[in-house]
Amino acid sequence: MPPASASLRGIRVDFPGTRAVDDVDLDIAPGVLTAIVGPNGAGKSTLLEVLAGTRRPTAGRVDVHGHSRAFVPQRAAVSDRLPLTVREMVAVGTWGRRGRLRRSSPTRRAAVDDAMARLDITPLARHPFTSLSGGQRQRALLAQGLARAADLLLLDEPTTGLDAHSGALIRAAIADETRRGTSVVCVSHDDALVACATRLVRLEGGRVRSSRALAP
């Protein structure tokens, strides 16, 4: 069996008066889509933030085995005041990158062009990011994650509340990314996206209740 892309051991996250994540052990398989599901308040987004390195756990260990990470939050978590065009927003994904691609300017430009084309936002390149619809904005955020060319792509509810066209484009881009060898971890309530997963992890009450492979 190939080594895990990331490993979580004994992860606990405490907030004032509550335990959001409770003693989670989890291995993220390489080159597949892992879907994390469960009811609201189960600790899914918190666990994803720990895996992304944006939240420090109260206890436990996170090991990404030297792999680079790209984290795409829910669009509601992104400021409406960013004075960036869509292309500039996508290009943020290439800043300080340690992903599969070298950091030369031509390579960065090509990565941005490719990511925007895959999400069908090239015609919006010069538009202010803040002028986009919800679906367009989420596509731009995912394009930013793709442009990073990371080994591990972490997505928090990437298709929630989107129009059918945007949802289909995002699901197709995620499936394509796993075919390229990227390990993708996605928190989602979208049955169509979960159906594309290779592994399904269910959280309830901050604990992993099940983790199983899905039939192709």
C-alpha cells in the first residue's frame, strides 16, 4: 500500500465549553478523493482546518509527509473587500508555492491560465472578484487552489448553494485533479460530489464513526 498523503493522530480541538474534534485518527490516501460527511456541528470543517494547517489542534499530531497543501474555504469566509481582479485572485494561489510546478513567472502564468480555463472563468479575468455571483466566486476560489499545484487539495463545501453549471464544473475539476494524482479531501453535503469519492469518512460528535472505501 502506498504511504498516506497525510496522517492525523489523536487530534483533539477544544473551543470554550465544547470539544469540536475528539481523538481523531485518520490517514488520507494518495491520489484519491476523500469525502468527509456528517451532520452540521460534527467537526468536519474544523478537522479540515487542522489538516490545512490553519487551525492548531489542542492535542494530537498532523503529518503531511512533506506534501504541499492548498486550502479552499467556503466562499462565505472570503472577504468582500478584496480589491483584486479575478485573475489576480487566482494568481494568489501561486504565491510562495511549493507544489509540483517550478516557481518561474512563465510557469505561474501558465498555471493560472490552465486553472481559469478549467473552471470557465477566463472571460471574467479582468472583472473585480467582488462583482462575481456566488457560483463564479466559488469557481475562482477553486481555480486559485488548482493554480497552486499542491499535492493535497482541501475543499470546504465547494458546491454548496451553487447553480447547476457551476456545480458541474467544480465536480469535473475535482475529478480531473484526482486523475492528475492529487489527493483531494472534501467536506460536503452534495450527494453528487460525494458519489465521486473513493473513500467516505463520516464524522459525528467530533469523532470518526466510519471510514470506508467506495466502489468505483
